[in-house]
Amino acid sequence: MPEGHSVHRIARQFERHFEHVPVAVSSPQGRFAAGAAQLDGHEIVQAKAVGKQMFLEFDNGLWLRVHLGMYGAWDFAGDITVDATTASANGRMGQTNQRGTDLAAHEHSLSSIGAPRLTRLRMSEQEKLEPDATSFPPEPIGAVRVRLLTPTAVADLRGPTACEVQTIEQVDAAIAKLGPDPLVDDHAAGEERFTAVVRKKSTPIALLLMDQSVVSGIGNVYRAELLFRARLNPFTPGKEVPEQTVRGLWRDWVKLLELGVQTGQMLTMDDLSPEDHRKALASRADRHWVYHRTGEPCRICGTPIAMQELGGRKLYWCPKDQA
């Protein structure tokens, strides 16, 4: 499932390439035909991400709410912006398999470096360049729930958990159910809200971090890595976690989310040597402390990394460093 940084990056695509021009909205699959008719021909005036959900505001006062869920993805094509890291990484970046360059690289339009304007990019939990389109707009691929088309760019949505037209009242209600997002909420206020909620709960902290009503945007990768970075036992009830540790989790989430949005990948290890940094860019196996490393030695103490199902998802931790 895409985590918070991915959804914010998708919203950035809409900000840069779809706002303030008329958008042709259709449903090639047919399942969103009625909703598409309400939005067709109107301009997008705002793209907003909160946690794992994205909201597109149209100039007629209606919004499109999208939650990608486990299987959703946006396919972009046309004269679109792609990270320089993606271009130099042979089209692969994201949580699982980026081969790339320096994390300090920022986004640039591929057209500015001589690439064709019919660039195609898939954005979900990973970001991957697809073969260039041969015509514009390209034919929809697969079961496209909704297509958003401008004279220069197209976005196709496939497989979302949620895709619906909402009023501003409904949008406000949906956002009110979500926990604080460091890229939306004031950091200090978000820290206070997160800390107050966690410190009242008897639920294990590993479950609280994945609860979108407690904090927005954290998924399985960031959950495991945040807990290890805090050296915190994932099964500790929230109310038993020291207040300063809870505050530290929030501040670390602020740091990792901002880094993920900037770079497009979840690099959760700090202070790497130049050689280790290159390895981390080349392979997920060298990018994380504990995530997806079941049975492998802890990078700190050598204890085999443990894994068990918790809340329907795989939880990874070090039994010694997080005792």
C-alpha cells in the first residue's frame, strides 16, 4: 500500500500539471461514469494529500476523493514532471527497488533534459517509468476507473479502494477522521495531538502507528523502521510508552516523511558512509534497519530479525534492541 510520502508526491503531480486548466473527466471502465459527468470540463483548483488520501478540488465546488488502498495506482502520461533520480535510475524508484543517484536531487521536467514529451509514469507504492507513449493521449490500459485529461497531460486511476465525488462538507468530515499529517498540520500542534491520543491507549504502539485516526500516512515500512529507530518494543501499550519517546516518534516521522517526499524513496538509515549510501540507493536490502529482513542479523546487535502478523500486516523488529 502506498504510504504518506507517495500520496503527497502524486498530489504534487496534479499541482504542477493539472491545476487551472479545463480537465476532461471520463470513466473508461464505466464504474465512475456518473461521478465523471459531475466533474467533466471543470478546472482543478487544488490538489491536497492528507495521509494516504488525496482530494482534488474542482471549480464547481465539488471534490474528487481518492484512496489507492492496496492495489490502486495513478498512471501519468504526457509532458509530465519526473524526479531526476527516476530518470537516472532507469525508471525505477520507490520503496522496493530503486536504482538511483544522489538523494539531494530534486524534480525536473524530463522535457528539460531532452526526453520526449510523451513520458509515462506509474505512481503508487513505487514509481516506475513505463515505455514512452507513441501518441497522445494514449489508450487506457486495463480497467481505468477515471481518466483526467488536459491538453498536455493525462492521469489514469486504476484499482482504488475509494474514488468518489464529495462536497466540501464531506471532505471536511473525511479529513476530521484522520490523525495529524506533518505536511498538512502544524508540527507542534500535531505532536501534541498525537502524544495525547497515544498516551491514552492500551493498544500496542505498533497498531497505533498504523491507525490513520491516530497519525496519518504511516504504513508497514515506516512503522517498522520508526519503532526500531526509537528502540521501542512494538507490543508496548501506548499509555506505557514514555511521553518523550512518543514525542520522538512524531518528530522522527516528520523527518522521514519530508525526506520521502523529497526523494521518492523510504531510506530510513542515517549517517551512512559513502559506500553504504550507494548500496542503499541500489537495493532495498541495504536501505532499512528491520523491514523485510526476517531472520537476517540485526545491523546493530546481530540478533535475527523477528516477524509476526499483527493486525493483518507483517511486523518486523529486533527482539534484543527492541526488548
